[in-house]
Amino acid sequence: MGLELYLDLLSQPCRALYIFARSNNIPFEFKRVQLAKGERGGGAAVSRAVCLFTFLGPSNSEGAGKVSLLKKVPALKDGDFTLAECTAILLYLSRKYNTPDHWYPSDIQQRARVDEYLSWHHTNIRANAPKTMWIKVLIPLFTGQPLPSEKLQEVMEGLSTSLKQFEERFLQDKAFIIGSEISLADLVAIVELMQPVGVGCDIFEDRPRLREWRRRVEDAVGKELFFQAHEMILNIKELSNIQIDPQLKEQLAPVLMKMLK
Amino acid sequence: MGLELYLDLLSQPCRALYIFARSNNIPFEFKRVQLAKGQHKTEEFRKVNVLMKVPALKDGSFTLAESIAILLYLVQKFKTPDHWYPADLQKRARVDEYLSWQHINIRAKGSKLFLSKVLLPLITGQPLPPEKLEFATEELNVALKQFEEKFLQDKPFIAGSEVSLADLVALVELMQPVCAGYALFEDRPALAAWRSRVEEAVGKELFLEAHQDIMNIKNLTADQFAPELLENFKQQLLKQN
């Protein structure tokens, strides 16, 4: 039994891993974890649906649960060794499979730039980008009602601030975050920003520099692979047609609203 | 001009850096940036870190933000003992795993409780409603449970038998709610034992020295804040709560 990666491609960190592994021809078994499906009835379905997508909180999905005590995706299983957290898994893979230097440069200052972005990402880009999905798709799906526009506006403003800092501090006038080549930092950033794009908040529209950067990242990993990884999120509107049990809706609405804060 | 570390020891990540550098005898110039006085918002500091946050590093013309990035930079540059960031692939992954997870868990919840208990009442002049405090405490409790069950388990330290960056980063964060008055180690003997081990590993004296300011946080009064900062803070905290 070789390397197993537990992934749901609706999740941003899962996409980063999927693209990285495939782009580097790292052999792995794709263990699909479908967080959107509440497979069982009763309490399990409630807790499962509450933890609907990774960005809402820990996943209760069976497969991932056995692998990662945190019950989150993505998760890695390599023999007896299990690992959670996208950044940790990316670094583990880059070291184990000796991927090309530019992904995580050995040069101390360039590496520091990648570490700096990967750290900052958590509480900045990743703080607001996921919320666009909650507001535009998930919460209306579960509550049956759209959210007041101020909610989305607030999130977009937060995202705008992060994007401004991203351009000013991390990207600047370079081709990629570390300079002339793509690294883990660009990959982690781009998959997160595709989340709002998927739900119709195209943050690249009025940002030509970011748009160009996105194009370069897509080319660097392979356009076909990039789009394959993003197929689900780009068709997320189809999720709106899913029938949700009314009782489930009732139980989840307040929880989802609270999570938005 | 050698290595400069821009720090305010009231900040958890700054303490991790300070302790790490001192514990490893890394020579650096301590550049104090007083957050309460708004010194992180000066044009001068902005040249070091355009994100206007501490900690920040300046090494010649190279500047760096984010404590995790700075810790890893120091590990690499000064070739600190292996246990801090083990070369072993799996042990290193354990450290990376914690350092990633902690941002929105221990760090976020610990900070929130600290802000709620200490800063908000100080700045608004009103005590925090008990249910908000209870909620913030509960959230931290959840994170603590996950920390013990997933990261520490029954090992002496997160990566195994020796202290690493993960333990240091974790402990300085937990000291924030502790200094705000939440005795989280009291009913958690395993956690308390781990704390003792980490303090021993870095040096008890150094640990205490690094925590002087935060341990006296209750003495902080509103007049010690720059007025614009107070107003700004007030708006921010009220919005979050």
C-alpha cells in the first residue's frame, strides 16, 4: 500500500495538494472524500452536514476520520504515518519526492519568502475567500434564504484588503512570489482565490496584475491539470439544486449563521 | 549592522522568537516596537514590514515578517540543534503540522480570550458580557482538547522526546490567556507537566524574563495607549464582538 491522499476537490487545500502531486508525478491513491453528501440519517447526518466543507470546520467523513484524528481533509497516509494540514503535507511530499527546487527553494531567503506567505495566508486570504461560498451558495442552500448584501460586502472588503497586501507585499512586480519561478506559495494562494471565482465573485476581474499572475501559475502547473482540479468548484452552482432534508435545514441554519461571524 | 529583531514582548509570536534566539545564543539587536504606543504604524517601521506587524526581522537588506518564517530562517541560518526542527522527515512533518494548525486554533482562540478579558474592557471602559466570555473560553477549551488529543497525546513533546519549535510556539500562545486570568493549566495535569518540560528545555529564567511584560498586563491602563490607537482598537473590537 503506497501513498494515500484523502481529498475533496471542493476544498481549496485539497486542490493545492492534488495539483502539486499530479504536477510532480507523485504516485498516490486518490481517496475521494465527499463532504457534501450526508450519507447517514439522524445525528450523524447532522454533524456531517454541519461540517459540510472543510472551510466550515472538521470533517466527519469516515475515510478521513480514520486517517486523521482531526477528521479534516486533506489528509495523508503513508504506511503507518498519517498527517494533516495542507502545508505540512506539501512540505513532506516536496522533501520525500525531491521535487524541483523552485517549489520550496533551498536558498535561505527565497525559502523564507515561501514560509512567510504560507504563514500569512491562514489568517488573511484564507480568512475571507472561503466565506464567499458560504454566503452565496451554502447558507442560502440550507436556510432557503439569501443573506443580506452587507454580509457579502463585508467579506469582499476584507478580501480586498488582503489582496491589496498580497500584491504589495508578496507578489509586487515579480512573476511569482519568490521571483521568476512558481513555488508552493503561489499554488496555495491561487486555489484559495478560485473559491470566490467559483461562486461568481471574480476577484481577478479588476486586477490585471493578479490576472496575469494567475495565467502564469496555470501555465506553470499545466492548464489542463489546473482546470481538472477546479472542475467541481467551477460548477458549484449545481449544488444549489440538491434537495436538503427540511429538518436538517432547520437544525443547521443557526449553526451556519454563527460560523459566518 | 547585524541581525535585528523587531519585537514587542506583549505579543506571543515575539516571545517565541525572543526565547528561541536567546536560548540558542543567536546574536541580534532587540528593536523594541511598542504596540500600545502605535509604534508599529510609523513610516520607519513600515520600511521594515509593510504589513505593519510584529515580529519582523531585518538581516542586512533582507526583511522578513511572520514568526514561523523567521523561526525557520534562524534555524537554517544559525544551524540550531536538530531537535528544534528535526531533519527526520516524519518528525519534521509533525512540527509543520502543528505550526500550520495553530494559526486559527490555539493562537486565534487564545488571543480572542485575551482580547475579551483584558483589552476590550480596558478600551471600552465596560466589562464584557459574561456570555461572550463564556463563549470565548469554550472555544479555547475545544482547541486545548484537540491539542492534547491530537498533538501532544502521551508524548513528552509534540514531535516526540525533545522540544521543538512547535512546543515553543504553543506555549507562548497559551501564556496569553493565562496572563489574562484564565488558569487553563490548573485542571489539566498533562498539559501542566508539558509546560514545565518546555520551560526547563528553554531555560526557566529566560522563559520568565520573556514573560515579564505580559505577566503584568493587568497593570495596563487606557492612558498607556496612544489615543488614535485606542479609538481604532475600540472600533475593531466592537465589530468583532
